[in-house]
Amino acid sequence: MEITDFNELNSLYRLLTQIMCSDKFYSDDIDTFAGSPFITELFRRIKLEYIPELKRQHTGDHILNWEKSLNFKIDSDMGNAIINRINNWGKSTVDHLAVKSKDFYREIAKEYFLPFDFVQSELDKLVNYIELRVKNGF
């Protein structure tokens, strides 16, 4: 990813975070997009390529400070948004996951917040929530 327009990239980064972390979006398309590997990869690349560039240039303090606040906790606005998305899974999604393992649930959980910092106990809480959701069915 070549960084050529920092204003555009700032806007994209904030938009992607809104899509992933806000519970104000109700569309199934947005829910799918929010937990997609595509979004996760964009976030990963931004964190690896863009954020270090901001630090190197000593610019973008507002983005750097904002980015520091994105530590995943299940008992937070971001956690609530992810839980809402899981609660809105359709019957076909729940049925599909019913035959999967807890390791598969862990991979799903990671897709939701892999771009953010998190502690293992928070990941475990989300995995357990997914397992409970699937166990209870649609």
C-alpha cells in the first residue's frame, strides 16, 4: 500500500472503524463487511504501514491518540456492537456454525477484532459467547 493522500486515508480509516465498531448500522451487508477478512487485512496494513509513517513524520496526533483507544473489551461500545452483530446472525449462519468446532469460533472472533489490541481473556469471552449463541440456536 503506497501512502499518497493522508487525508483520504484518515477518512477511510475512521470510516472502517465506524463500520466495525458502531452498533448504529443494521444492514446484513454491513454486518458481513464488519467481520470480513478484507476489513481485517485493511486494518492490519494500516497499522503496519500507515500508523508507523504517522509516527515517523510526527503528524496525525489525533489519529494516533484515537487509535490507542481501540483496545477491544467485550464490555465496551465496540464489544456491544460485535455482540449485536452476533445476535443478528440468521438461521443459516447459526446452522452452519452448529457443526463447527470451538477453534473455528475462535477464528471468527479474531476476525471481528484482530486489527485491535486485545488480551486473551477478552478473546475467550467472545469465543464463549459465540459458542453459547450457536448452542442456543436461532
